[in-house]
Amino acid sequence: MYVIALSHGKGGVAKTTTVISLGTALTEHMKRVLLIDLDPQAGMSPLLGLGMPDPQWSIAQVFYDSASIGRVIRHTDVLGLDIVPSSHELSMAEQYLPLHRNYQYQLRRILREVEPIYDFVLLDCPPFLGAVTLNAIVAAHMLIIPTLPEMLSIAGMQHMREWVNHAKIDNNPYLIYRILITMYDKRNRSHIEITEKLRQRLGEELFETVIGVDNKVRESQILGKPVLVHAKKSRASLQYRALAQEVLNYVERKP
Ligand SMILES: Nc1ncnc2c1ncn2[C@@H]1O[C@H](COP(=O)(O)OP(=O)(O)O)[C@@H](O)[C@H]1O
Ligand SMILES: [Mg+2]
């Protein structure tokens, strides 16, 4: 089982979109995938056509009441794609978790239960760097930081890298991280220039795949379907498939 966290200290950088799209693309390779919504806004379930989740059955119960994670897993319409919903109650985790010793390892312990069931677990982090995000980073093998090719978003990404390097040294020395450019607009000069500069500076740390702006993403979300299902051949779908291939090449590479 390979665990990927998606995190950025800001909202609106396509974290949730990437979790759903990358997860769906991995199921096309017959991988069994679990998506875990760790954002107290709980926005992932409706995007998968499941409506607003019942707050009694969310990742919050697993954190607070030691409920089994198996009890809160739900299937989606995509074969091989399951989800653990979030709920508003998770916002208390920032105060609650640090009261416990070794709290940063809690999610890693929780995930042991599903180790035999899934090939990939994708963690959708909240848009701030706190106790929940730390849990995700400690539990993950890979961290993907999605960022827009815009200065504010890049600054947030840099901040995240520093924060992660700190967390990594203390708790998860083998974590690797990758930057993903999202909502790239090829008609925008500054997007082109910023992406070019990032590529020179970050080299391998930056995914070769870039996710462009595509209206099919919003359209599919309104319908509660992954873009890869709603618009199979859309630009975003092809790009997310290329991203999945890059991830698989990395994960399945022979040592
Ligand atoms: N490739 C894309 N093209 C167009 N719109 C996108 C794309 N990716 C995401 N969006 C839109 O941008 C907004 C933020 O995306 P979201 O995944 O919710 O970000 P986050 O989880 O980081 O807050 C959503 O309205 C989503 O529909
Ligand atoms: Mg989100």
C-alpha cells in the first residue's frame, strides 16, 4: 500500500480535484484506491455524487472515538474507488490531537487496518499546516504539493516545503515530495514564464505533467462525477492519466 498526501497551505489550488482525478486514473490501472477527506469542509463526497456525508460516519470518529476506519469507508460509482468522508467535527482535531502523546503517528496507525485492502491511499489535506496535515505527512510515502503558476501560490508552496523538511527530518525521513502545476493557462504569458523558471529550479521535484485549465473539471463536479468519467477524453482527463503514469513509474520502478 502506497500513501500519497496532497497538501498546500491554501485553498483553491486543486487539491481535492487532483485527489479525485488521480485516484480515478489509478483505478484504470486496476489499482484499489482509498481517498480520505481530511478537510473539515468535507467537500469531497458531493464531488463524487455521494451528497453531504453523515457527520456520524466520518474520519473524525476514527480520530476521536477510535472507531474502525473500515466502518466509515464508502464505495463510489467508480469501481475500485472508495472514500472516507470528512465532517465539520474534524476542525476540533487541531486542538484535540496534540493533547495526546505521539499524536502525529495516529493516522499512520489507523491506516494499518486497510493495508491489505488497498494499493493506494490518497489523503486530501486541509488548507492549513497543522496537526491533521502533520499526521498526513507522517503517514505518507509521497507528498504532492499542487500549486498554481502564480506568485502567491508558489510562495505558499515554498513555505510548505520548508515546513515539510522540518517535519520530515523529525518524523518521516523517507518522505519524498513532488510539485504539481495546476490550472495552467497556456495563453497566459506569466504562467508560461513561471512554469519555465520552476522547471529549471526544481528539476525532478516538479512533475513533468502539468494540469491545464479545463471547463470540463467544473462541469463534472457539478454533476458529482470525476472528470475522467464524465469527459473521458478531455484535456484534464488526459493530463491526470499522464500524472498517474508518472506516479506509477516512480512507485513501481525497480530498485
Ligand atoms: N484543471 C482545472 N480547470 C478548471 N478548474 C479547475 C481545475 N482544477 C480545479 N478547478 C476548480 O478550481 C476550484 C478549486 O479546486 P479544488 O480542487 O476544490 O481546490 P482545493 O481542494 O485546493 O481547495 C474548484 O472550483 C475546481 O472546480
Ligand atoms: Mg479541497
